[in-house]
Amino acid sequence: MELVLILKMFFIIGVIIAAYAILRNLDIIKIILVYFKDLILRK
């Protein structure tokens, strides 16, 4: 039982860290998407 609880805690912490990293890099992701959209639509 304790192992399952520990794994759940690690999973929740991992999700929080991943969400924080994605939110921090959202502007960079937007720039990359705009760049690729311009590349595709320019042709």
C-alpha cells in the first residue's frame, strides 16, 4: 500500500513540474509554431 502511495506522489509531483515547464516555455513554443506555419504557408 505504501509503495502505491509513494508512486502516486511522485507522479503528481512530475505532472506539476511538467506543467510548470510547459507554461514557462509557452512563448518559445508559440514562436516555433509561428515559424513553422510561415514555412508551410510561404510555399
